[in-house]
Amino acid sequence: MDNTTTYYFVGIKGSGMSSLALILHDKGYQVAGSDITQYTFTQRGLEQAKIPVYPFDEANIHEGLTVIAGNSFTDDHPEIKKARDLNLPVYRYHEFLGKVIEGYTSIGVAGAHGKTSTTGLLSHVLSGIAPTSYLIGDGTGKGTPNARFFVYEADEYRRHFLATKPDYAIMTNIDFDHPDYYKDIDDVFSVFQSFANQVNKGIFAWGDDENLRRLKTDVPVYYYGTSDEDDFQARNIKRTTKGSQFDVYYHDEFLGNYHVPLFGEHNVLNSLAVIAVAYFEEVDLDEIKKELLSFKGVKRRFAERQIADMTVIDDYAHHPSEIRATLDAARQKYPDREVIAVFQPHTFTRVIALMDDFAKALNNADHVYLTDIFSSARESNGSVSSEDLAKKIAKGGQILKLDNMSPLLDYHNAVVVFMGAGDVQKYERAYEELLTHLSLKDN
């Protein structure tokens, strides 16, 4: 790391990029970056840190910069191209992350689903016990002086996490996703196997995942879950409208009773993985219990607002497994209320590859609404539409348009879950504005 340079992030509003920018800023380095002018949910942290963010323009690039290029942008991007023309140091995001984690007890959190929530929970717990730096995929990052731990989200997309070699890894699951890049589940497994081979001390993996059970590594793999086959077990699980409570065992050793203010079975498993890591790092288990109780969640993961008589939940879920988990959490917290799903499908290739699974997952809601498919920078069109998915959903699947959110006004004292990885929040805001306007009018 170099104090004489400014670290310039091309695509600084990306969730991982903004986290990394905040870490470098906290460590005292000069940081700046560029991105689209449209507001994003990661932007506030950059503003609070007073990190300059410019609109994309090759004129931003000059001598004295070290450029960190967001993975959404090719080498043809004008800023990246100019940086290379000037022979400036240019790193891809994942390459630079691999350098940043050196020198700490590092823990990479990997998995097709649950990475961000688990990284956030682990970061919160360890931060309450020892100096901890962390990078979370919701745009949150912190560089703590003299940190003992470095917790980071390890992203499998395009094999990016292979640029990192952590001491420990948590692996929440292996599932087929990113069909624009991976061929099939075996292709996904192969990259997790490669990542496992780079872990230095130990791996904590969900025991019910048949692919995680296939891992062959030189370091120990400790499985966590709810079955007798697991090394770390959650037993006597109690799920209430206040959260989840469970006993933890390492083999037959009782490690205590834990309570988390989180909902859904997946959050019991995520908590179990965090407890397992802390146990192996000889962290006081009573401290772990206390820290778990105060976790407030991460951005865009089951984030709730109450407007009039409606509960509105915002969640990043964009894969069938994530939709099931989010709806399961909503059912646990609000067992006596109708649950309405508003889902924005994310990328055409994912909808084509997982169409039937999406339909089954969405059927766990009482009513289902779809927006048009969000087209990413990687693919702007495709041969499938939200109408195609709607036909497969037993609970219906009415298409919502931004200029007409009124169908959602038919529900009262219910829960509306907005889900998606694109810009589904604009639909949520339109509904909230309508709901607020009508409730003020009625009063």
C-alpha cells in the first residue's frame, strides 16, 4: 500500500467497490472514484466519508493514481483504457482485495446465497470482541487500526474469489447461479473446490449441501447444520415472532443457548457458522451470545418499514433459494398476515435457466406480482419475459408497471416483500409514496 498515490475506483458505487474504498479511506489513504450519476443504495457511506465521486470521464485519469477497476467494466472503458495508456497501476477489484487481506486472520464468506448476511453477522460479532476490518457486499466496509480479523465477502462470480487466499472460509451453499458464466452445477462446484484448496486453516460448510460434502481439501472441513452428521449442530430450535433461539453443540460438547433477532431457518444456519468460527479462534462464547443479540442486519436484506397498516420489506433476493428463504422469514415474523411478493426478475439468462424454480419459490407467497425483467450491463435483452414466468405461477403473477402501483392498494394489514437485485426499489418507492399519500388523505 502506498501513501503517495490516490486510489481511484472506476465504478466506486458497486457494492464491493464502495466497501473497499471505505476500508482504504479508514486506513488513511487518499481515495476517489467515478460512477453513474444515478443514486444507488451504496452512495450514502461514500458521501459520509467525503470521498469524491465523479461522473465517468477519461479526463478524471491522470498521473499519480492507482486505479482499481470494477468488474462490471471491460478494459474498453474510457477511464480504464486511459489509465493503461498512461502506464498507471491498474488492478481489478478482486485482485486488489487479495492484497488488502494479507497480514490479518482473514475469513472469506462464500456461497451462492447468504454471503452478505453471514459476512455482516460475522463482522458485527467479531468487531465487538477484537479489532476487525470488514468488507460486506451491501456497500459497507471498515478498515480498523491494528485489526486482528479481516472478514470479507468472497464472490464466486467469474471465479473472482480465487484472487484471495484466506485463513478460514465459511461456505454457506453451492447452487447453480450466474448462468451467463457457469455451464452447470459441476462447473460451479469446481470453482468452490479450487477456492477450498486455497484456504490455509479450515473451512466451515453447511452440512446439508451435497456438493459441499464432496469437497476434498488438505485443511479440515467442519460441517454445521441440524443433523447428527454435522460437527456443529443447532438443536432445540425455537422460532418465534421475536427471532430464533437454539442450543449449539460441537460434537457432544454443549456450547450454550443462543438467541438471534433474525428470522428464517437460513439465519439459524448463518449464526451457527459464525459461532463455529469464533469457537476455533477461542473467542469467549458469552461475548458471542451478547453480540448476536444486538445485530441489526445488513442493507437490503429483510429491511422493514411500516407505512399505514402495511409492512414493507426490501430484500436483495434474486434466486429461487433466496426467495424461499426471504418468504420463510416473513412467515416466521408475521404468521397471521398475508404475504404479497413483488419480484423483479434479474437477467434474462437467469430467468430462462431457473424458470420453474422461480415459479415454485414464488408460490410460497399468498399473492405474486412481477415487474419487467431487469436488464443488466451484461445483457440488455433476451427471448423471455416476465409474462412467461407469470404463466407458471399458480398464485397468479400480475405484471406491475411503475406508473400504476394501485393493484397493491387492495391489501390491508398485510406484508409486501419487494425482492430483486436490480432497481426494484423504484417500484417500492412508488408504492410507498402512494400509500403515504392515501393514508394522509384518509386522516
